[in-house]
Amino acid sequence: MWHIAKRELYDNLNSLRFALATVLLLALMLTNTVLYLREHPKRIQAYHNAASGAVKTLEGRSTSLYRLATEGPGDLHKAPSLLRFCAEGDEAFLPTHASGANFVRRIADRTPIWRMGYPQETPNLRNIRPDFATLDWAFIVGYVLSFIAILFTFDAISGELERGTLRLTLANAIPRHTVLMGKFLGVFISINIPFTIVVLMNLILISTSDAVQLNPEAWGRLGILYSVIILYICLFIALGLLISAAVRESGVSLVVLLLIWVSFVVFMPNTLASIGSRTLVPIAYEEFWTQRIRLADAARAAYRDKYGDSQITPSVHVLGEYVTTEAEEHERYNASYLKQQIEQGKRARAITRISPAAIVQRLFESFAGTGFERHLQFIENAQRYTREYREFVVDTDRADPESLHLIGIQEGMSQKPVNPEAIPKFKDTLSLSRDFDAVATDLLLLVLFLGVLVSGAYLAFVRLEI
Amino acid sequence: MLLTLIRRELLDNLMTFRFAAAVFITLLLVVANTVVLLKDYEQRLTAYNTATQESYQRLREEKTYSYYIGKLVAHRPPNPLSIFNLGLDKQVGNKINVYHGFVPTIWDAEKHRSDNPFLNLFTSIDIALVFQGILSLLALIFAYDALAGERERGTLRLVLTHPIRRGYILFAKYISAMLCLLVPLLISLLLSIVLLTTSTTIFLSTNDFLRLGGIVLTSLLYVSLFYLIGMWISAMTRRTSTALMLCMFVWGFLVLVYPNLILTAVEITPQPDTQASAYNQIKQMWEEFDRENKQLLRNDPVLGPLSRDGEGWGFYVEGGEYTFGMSEDKPSILLYFFQTGFYAGKIGAESEPQVPRLQNYYRFYNRETVNTVQRTWLVREPALEAIYIHPANLGRTLLKFSPAGLYDAATEAWAGTNLEDIQDFFNAVQRYRRAVLDYFDDEKIFESRQWFAADHGTADWDALPQFSFQRSGVDVNAKRALPDLFLLLMTNLILFTVIFLIFVRSEV
């Protein structure tokens, strides 16, 4: 078997495709490195500026607990991922922050309580450049490397069949599965050599640069990503061998492989997502907005019915209850709409799982800490922080015996100044175990795909008549 | 003779598996994506119609002129041909406020917010993209063994024993392959047009069909270019397997890698940092205006006290109900302005003597605002050009070194979804703003009582000029597509000549 693998390897090393593949991968990885090393420090700087600005604003509000309760914690910013060079995750299409602020009309001549809002605008709105895919690892592996894998395998069996050398090989006392394994290994190693070299170059350049420090967790994630890449390459090699054995003619086998590649890698992930998203459509934004206004108006009307116009001031207790429930209801309604949108996004992504390329894209995004799943984690973090912040306000107020404990009413809250240090600050964290949970199914599916294709290739080759 | 050759080649090609597979896969992808894009278009059209109606009503709910901010909105309708090439049609904002406080540009526009932002994570695949990827690949697959294959099998020698000119052979091969490639192209286009006609929301005019003709022509040239590239490689190499490898890598490079590589490179080229200085200049102009305005108010014995000693928003007169201060401050798009005003349902008798003074003041204030906007626009326009348009155009130009980029640019121009067409819309909005301002000037609306008070007649919105926008005509589309089309044609001709020369001189 090793002998066959070695022979395959030598064959490939001297071939034109090996040289071309190496040059292509090198150019792509170099661009990737330069792009990352230029953009990442800027991103980090922008994030730190925004985050420290937000903290300053928050601390500026610590003059009274009432301000904290009505104006809210301000903008919560999403931390940029250290591993953005692995997967861009279309971050330009995702909101960069959540906003815990007060942005509604005054109610009963009172400033209402702050609420958490999730803006819908994306940084991409002002972009008028042509659309393009960033050259991240996900692109290089998902598109280019899989393409190269096809070009290395399409004639692995059919070519030898045509030249008649397969007959010669099998004339020796070698079992067929050994031949297949040998071919598999040979192709695998010859693709891996250039790829591993350029990956190492990429990582060495990035880790030796002053601008970026890769921490142990990042290295762990990179390790996982590398094993995902290995799985993905194996998958395409198995596919290539399967088609090559099943079709018998290299010309036809290439056409079939290319068409499979184009449909599964290029078109399916997007087209299927668009089709899938139609199966679970949230209410239209206008509808959402009308309903939201109707809710607020109903609450206000109910309040006015009970206590008349602001001519006779109702007791502060009633007002306190009103402003609190109004804010909570609004936030709950917003969150439920956001949830609908997220569900639609999830549904769209779930359907694309038919394509291994889409699975790998998801795995890349999750382990690199970018993209949709990462955004969901950010939203979760923001929601957790919302609770923390509210609890902090309530607890601080409770600690003051002179207060009436009416949150959102100036005269009903603690008048003592708040220690700016004690206010909880938003921290956007990423957890590897959560990332892993989110994509466990995808990982399993990828392994299953591989299993099916490998056994398919085996069967096709064993039953091949020479 | 030529006909015999063509017939032979045609039959050879038509009976192959690759031809069947090509037709099947193109049809499948085009139909699937047309369905998706059609739904998407319908959704955008509904959003457009709802939004247009809503802003029409909202404007008419206002009684005074000064409250037209945010209510007088120009909407950009979706382009039905965006199904063929989406271009910037969906990406760029389609809802823009018309106001005298700023000059409307692409970057000030918002989107109709009916879609889910998370769906933007998926690229919309238009028909041009399908053709761009699939047809080029097919052309190469048809071409790689056109010459090298026959040479390997020895049939080329056989053919050349007959008294046939070599050019004829080349031409016959080219024509027959193009005829074969035309089949999936035309059938799939036909199917997608049939799908479009089943929709009740899309009406394709004669002009649209002319544009589609342009797209077909461009596609033809594009496919032919890739076929010739394949043939060139086939003529240069002795073995089919080498030709095939080279073809595939050339495809991968031109279609898959180069566009992304070059746009990434444009992204990382350093740009002149004009943004901060331009923004500061603009801000200073506004602050200067603000100072003058406050100075005037403070020194005025009547208006000063009414506006809280020249500091407040609007005026506190008897019967005044609301005051407003409207401001925008977006450094990244160099947008900065603020406007103040107030609304009075019925001005009380006590404040009546001040009304002419207020009218006079607003004449000054509004005129000065318009002048300030004009001054800032002189800074803003070139700065926006440098920050946004130049890099975008640089990227677009560099893209044209790949046939895929040329094809994309040309079909975008035909469909009317490229940057110039989008700019046409915003130019129309700018002209509309001018027309509204002229109307305000002519009818002395800036200094009218209806600017702030609703007691002596209310704002007459129906007399306001109406906004209308027509997509540019086919001739304009053609003019925009022509340079790219010409480039495609020239590369085709050059390649054909090169192949001819190589083939004539080659030993068989």
C-alpha cells in the first residue's frame, strides 16, 4: 500500500497541477495574511475606542441611580474575533452592536425606562463596491482546495483504466482495497503538502507579527479547524475516486465532478438557503412596527382610562409600575421579533446542510468566532448583561433604606450617587464549548458524508470490471 | 465542405454526455434561481409600494411646511431586470428623505426595512452569475480537446489529408461548439422569461426585451471568449491531459480567484484620508452658521426672548405646541446638519404682532440653511467621491482584466443595475430637491405663515412638484455596456487570430 501511495505521490509531485496548485494557494494565503495583518489592528482599535467610549458614557451616568435606570447602559459592542482570517463570516452584513438606550416618546410626561434594542442596519448599507468573497481560510478551503482535490482525483482510476496500467497493477497479488487506499493516501498527501506549507507560512507570519497575539485558546481552535479541513479534503478525494471509478472515462468523470462541485459548493449553499427561508417567514417589519405602536397606545390608553390625563397626578406607585411594565413589554416584544428573524435564519442555514461546503463554512465560522452563530452568542451575552444591569439597579436601590423602591421614578428612587466602578460592564465573551455544541450536528454530518463517500468509492472500485 | 465539417463537429458534440449534463445543470440552476429571485423581487416591490403609500399619507397629515422633514421621501423602485443581474439594486438604500438641510446621496439613503438582516448572509445568485460560472466552465470543457484531442488520436492528420484549408477546420470547430453552447443558454433564458411572465407583478416592456437581447449578446461573446481560451490552450499543448489541467486552472483563476483577489487587494491599498478634514470643514461651516444665527437672535429684542435668549429650539409663542431640533451627525458619510423649528396650531392674539417678524426670521434662516448646504456640498461631494466612488471604480476597472468581470459589468449595464444607474436615481432626487426648493422660493413658502402655523390655511402638499423617476432608456444602457462589449469582442478577435496563427504553423 505504501508503495502505491509513494508512486502516486511521486507522480503528482512532478505534475503540472501540483505546481499550479501550490502557486495558487501561496498567492491566496499571502493575500489573506496581508489583509488580516492590515485590517485586524484597525478593527481592534475601533472596537476598543467604541467600547471604552461606551464605558465612559455609562460611568458618566453614575451621578444618580435614576439616570442609570432611565438612560440605560448605552451601546454594547461586539468584540472582533482574533481568528477572522479563518472565516470572515460576512460580518459586514451583521449588526455590530446592541443598544441599551431610551429611545421612545415620553409617557405621561415621564421619561420612560431604557430598553434593549437590536439595530437592524448593517455596515454594508453604504458599500457600493462590487460584491466579493474575502479570501479567508473558509474560501481557500471551501472553494479552491476542493476544486484542486477534484483535479487531483478525477483521473485517479479512470485514467489508469484508460492507459491500462490499472490492469498491470492488479495483476500483482495486491488486494483492490489496498490499491484504493494507496491512491487515496497518495492524493491526500500530495494535496496536503502545499496546503500545510502555506498554512504554516500564514500562521508563522501572523503569530510573529507584533500586532496580533494568538492565545492558547486560539491555537486550540486552529487545531480543530485544521482537522475539519482534513475531513473536508478527504471527502472530496473520496468523491473524486467514487466518480472516477464509476464513470470509467476521465473526460466524463471530470465533467460530472465539476458539475457536482459547482452545484454543491457554489450554488447550493445560497440558493437552498433562499428557498428554505421562505418556509418560515417572520411578520413584515411594517406589521411589526404597527403592532408595536398599537401595544404602546393600548397600554397608554389603559393607563389614561384609569388615572385620567396628567392633570391629576396619580400616585407615584402606579406610575412606577406603569413605566416598568411598559419597558419590559416593549423589550419582550422586540425580543420576540428578533427571535422570529433568528429562527428564519436558522431554518435557512439548516437546509443548506445538504451541501458539505455549507457545513464546512459553518464549522469555520463557529470555530473562528465570526458569523451568524457568533452573532447569536453576542445577542445572548447582551441579554444576560441586560438582566445583570437591571438587577444591579434594583439591588442598589434596595440597599438604600430611604428609597421608595420605585424604579423609573425620580422621586421614588435612591438619591445616593452610584460608584461608577460598581456598575456592571458589558463583556463580550466567546465560549469554545458553546461553539462546539452549536456545530456538533454539522461535524457529525460531515463525518457521515465522508463515510458514505468512502464506502461508495470502495464499492465502486471493488466491483469495477477491468 | 465547411458545412460538412460543421455538421460532423456538431454531431460529435451533441451526442456527448457533457452536452446533456451541461444543458441539464444550466436549466436546473437557472430555474431554481429565477424562482428565488422572482419571489425576492416581488417582496421588494411590495415593500416599495407600501412605503410609497405610507409616505404619501404621512406627508399629508402635516399641516405646516416646516414639518416636511422625514415625510417627503423619494423611493427607488426595484428593477425587474435585477433578476438577470442584481448589481447594486438590492444592496444600496432605496428610501431617501428630500429636505433642504442636506443634499441627498446614495449614502444618506435607507432601506425599506421589510427583510430580515440575517438573510443578507446568503448571496443572491442572479442568472448572470449562473452563466458566468457554468457556461465558462462548459466552454472550456468543450474546447480543451478540440485540437489536442484530434492530434492525439491522429484524426487531425486524416482530415488534413483532404484539400481543406486549416482555417476552415478551426472555424467549423468554433461554430459548432458555439451552436452547442447556445442551446443551454437560450433554453434556460427562455424558461426564466416564461417564469417571469407567470408572475403578475413583472411587466417586461419592449425595451426590457431589447436589454435582454443585449444580455444574450454579451453572454454569447463571453462564452465564445472562454471557448477560444480553451482552444488556444488546446492548440498550444500536445496532450489533452495537460490542456485540461491548464484549462481548469485558468478557469479557477479567472472566475473564482482573480475577482476576489483583486478586490481584496483594492481593499488593502491605502487611501488618502480626506474624511476627517472634510468632515471638520463641514462641521465648521455649520457651526459658523449657528453662531451667526444665535448672534442674530440674541441681539433681537423680540425674537431673542421668544427663543430662550437665542439658545432654544424653535420659538415659544402663544399657541405654540411643539418645537423641534433635528440633527444628523454621521462622520463616516460626512453628513452634518441641524434644523430647528416649531409648530403652532393657532397663534394666540397676544403673539400675533410677532408673526411678521417670525416670518422674516424664517426667510433668513431657511435661505441661509440652503446656502450653507450648498457650501458644504462643495466640500462633501468631492470628498464622498474620493472616499467611496474612487475605490469602487478602481475595483470595477481592475475586475475587467478577467472576462468574468467584463461580463458582469456589461450585463449589469444592460440590466440597469450598475453604479451609474443607481446614481441616476440619486441625481433625479437631487434635481427633485432643487425643484422643491424652487417651488418654495417661488411661492415664498420659506417665509410664509404656514411654515410654522396652521391657523391661516395649511400646507398644500398637492401643489408640491411630484417626484418621478424613469429608468434610463435602452440607448443609455447600451452606451454604458458598449465599452465592455467592445473589449469582449476585441479579445475574441485577437484570440481567434492568435489561435489561427498557431494552428496554421503547427506541425501535425
